[in-house]
Amino acid sequence: MGLTAEATVANTLRARRRRRHRNEDLNTVERELDRIRDLGRIYDDVAMWRRADGTYKSIFSSSETWKQVRLVGQVKELHKGVWFSGVTSKYSFLLWLAIHNRLTMGDRMLAWNRGVIASCIFCQHTMESRDHLFFECAFSAQIWEVLMRKLLQLLQQRYTTSFTEILTLLSASYLDKTTKFILRYVYQATIHKIWHERNRRRHGELPHSSGYLIAFIDWMVRNMISSIHMLDRSKLGDGLMMWFGSRD
């Protein structure tokens, strides 16, 4: 057919005239090329985008493209306790880092620098780690207990200071929306405030007492519940009553 081994259909259609062959199979190929050339005169080329299911569409979809380029992992229920409606972004982001153990705790810093002081800044005794700081340390455990023990008792939930057990509770599906919001928000606000206080002390600033932190977190929770209810009266209607009931 007078074609090189590297020839493409597009090049053949543009830069080659039809030939006659004694071999009928070659004439069949020529007829097919003519058919494709005629179609090109009638229809313009259209860009088609591949979807995750293998089909093609003329409309681009960023979500479908994302499904193809990313590695799909197993869905973990704990994300429900981190990202939810009404969340404070910096609280959720900090918790997400803590879940993946990406905060610069003493045990991690020790791996980078053997001379660093890796003990807990609050109790001064134990190696600082994620599970110790939230909430095995006596200082942070006191804050968590004052804020959450009675609330968990009212909800007939077992009180715990275990980081992973608390996360499991926050992702529970059997709790109503108001209860889940208060539990999740208090948890995230407490972690953020303790981490902030930890960093203040490590940088030589004057320390705040546990009572101050408890009062500050209480004030943040009240403001958030009130703000959400004012924006939408159908949300968190009994939220303040539930929170006040746990503060007696």
C-alpha cells in the first residue's frame, strides 16, 4: 500500500491518494480509508472525556477526573466526627492532623533531635505523645472531665479519656444531631485550646490555669450554639439547654 511501518490513520488520510491493488484485501482497506475520509468531511472532531466507568462524554467533569487519578482508599467512619456542618475549620484541621499523628509532639521531635526536651510541658514527667496530651495527662484530663463527664452521664455514655475511644463515640450514628454537634464541637475546641496552651508554654509565655481554659471553652461552645440557632431556628433548638444542664 506504499505505507511506512510508522504511518498513522490520520497521516494516511491527509497525505496519500487512493491506489488500486490486485489483492482484494488491500482494496478493502482502501475503501475503508475512503469511508473514513468522507465522514471527516461531514462531521467535525469532538473532544470526548473519559468517565470512571469507561464511558465517554462530551462534557468535562472534574469529579469524574478526580476519581480516575486518585488512589481510592477504604472509607473510615471517623471522618464524621471531624468534618460536619457548623464546624470551625481550624479546629477540624488540627484534629485531622492529630488523628494522623502529624502534630509535633515530644516523641516525634525526639526522633529529629536527640537533645530536645520531649517531656510533657504540663506534667513534666511523661514523654509527650498524642494520646498522653489528649487526655491522659493530669492537666488535660482535668479539663476534659469538667467539660464532658456530666454530659456523657446525661447521655448514658461511658466516660473515657482515650483519644481513639472518643473518636469512635463522635462517629456514632445512634446519637441525635444536637448531641453529636455538642460532643464533636467540645472535643475539637478542647483539643485546639490545649494544643494552643501547650505551644504558648513551650515558647515561654505565661501559663493559663486549667480553670481559665475550661471557662474559655465553655464560652466558645455557648457562642457557637447560639450563633447557629440564630441563623436557623430549626437547628440546635435545645442545644443550650443541654449544655447548661451539663454545667451544673
